[in-house]
Amino acid sequence: MPARGLYLITPEDGDTLRLVQRVRALLQFAALLQYRDKLADPGSRLERAQALQALCAEFHVPLIINDDVELAAAVTAAGVHLGEDDGAIATARVRLGSDAIIGASCYDSIELARTAAAQGADYIAFGALFPSSTKPHARKATPQLFAAAAPLGVPRVAIGGITPDNVRMAVAAGADLVAVISGVFDATDPVSAARACAAAFD
């Protein structure tokens, strides 16, 4: 589990080869990569997850699968990210093994974070920290949550509306990792955007 850095999350992209090419250009700046796809059919999701797993192995970057423990197991991904309705951390741990990275969305709740940490989450995520185009109606997290969660002893991830322009605010609040989708992939220059987000931890 990387301690700090850019947590890159894939955009929705209906073409596997194009998605892999987009990610390849940025993976050198990433501490983690999450495959997130709410639109594709199961076969396409498997194909893309396999392709991304091979790419991540090449770059030595752990691949995390969003919301799908069985897909993570099928492609031998490094782990899974669970929302509050995606199943229990303990169940994912049994399925994926003791070395798996299991992350938990905690939204705007320190209580969810405490529960996730107690159940063995490897990281906790708070967001949306800023207005998000990916989830415009997401619950809003406050910067104070990161300080409140410091005693839990697990990496804290900031997500939601993070861009090169505000990433240092997230790091200053106490985020150990910053999860970014559109702030990198929709940027005019995605490589420069990814580099800037990673450099916020220097």
C-alpha cells in the first residue's frame, strides 16, 4: 500500500485499447490506479481490467478494482475499493487474501472511517472535497475530516473535484493520497496535470 501520492482513477471509456493508451501515458506519476467503470457490460469490464492489470504490472503500480470483489479476484488485482453498499470489508478480505489492498469510501463521516479502520481497511477515502463533475450530487467532505482521521493510522484519500489548481489544499488538509479522474483525464494536457498532482507531495 503506497503511503502517499496520486491515486489515478480511470474515466469511462468504451474502447479498451484507447483506455489503456490513455492510462499508459500517465501511470509513471501514479501511486495507485483504480479501474472504475459503471457503464460497461461484464465481458468488457473483464477485458479492460485484464489489460490494466498487465499494464500496472509493467509499471509496478497496484491496480484497485472499484466496487467488484469478484472482478478483482478474476484479474488478480492488488485490491478492491468498496462503497458503503458494496459488501463487507471482512468478506472482501477472505476472498482476496491478507495481502490485498482494501479501501473504503467514508464520504463525509468520521464514524464510517472509524468503523472501516476497525474492520481492517487499508485506506479510507473522504469526499467530495471539492465540487465534482463525476458525482455532482455527492456528499461534501470537510478538510477537518483528515485531521480527525489521523489517529486511525491508515492512509487518508481525498477525492472529488481535485485538480492541479487545488491539489495542494487537499495535501495541506492531511490527505495522504489524492484520487483524481477528470482533473487529469479531462485536462488539456493530462501528462502535465498528472505530474502536477504527483508533485504536490514533493
